[in-house]
Amino acid sequence: MRTAFDETLRAISIILSLLNSESRRWTALYMEAIAEGVSPSAFRNILRWLLRHGYVERPKRGVYRATERGRKLLEALPWRKRCRQTRLDEYIES
């Protein structure tokens, strides 16, 4: 069962992954995140949080990109995904 915390981490991971390789305009970022399963309200709240805490920057109006701090966070997030997958695999085997 997924918790709200897991969903938030998943949404953070999706948004940072989309911004990791290149800058994106808000609309393109929004549409891609929604297509990946992030809810509209979660997208807005998480993007605002990422901006406020320095994980994402807005070099000009409507354009977003991941900062070095955001890339480091993204590198740390797959660890949780692997842990959840390991627990899921253990659960399925038993």
C-alpha cells in the first residue's frame, strides 16, 4: 500500500527527472508530469516547494530547471525506490 509520503517522493522524482536533462517551460513540464501520474495539485505544490528550497530554479518567467542541489536529491531518491521494490519482492515471495 502506498502512503502519501511515497507518492510525494514519487512526484518529486518525476519532476526532477523531467528537469534533469534540460530546462522546460511550465506547460510542457506540467503535461509530462500529469502523463506520468502526478496529480495537478501535487504538481503545483511540489514544484513550489522545490523552488522555495533551491532544488529547482526559474531562470526566466515560465522556464524551470533543476539545480545542482536538485540533481543530488534525484540521485538519492532511487535508493528509496529500490528499498520499496525489495520489500515488495519479499512480500510476494512469502
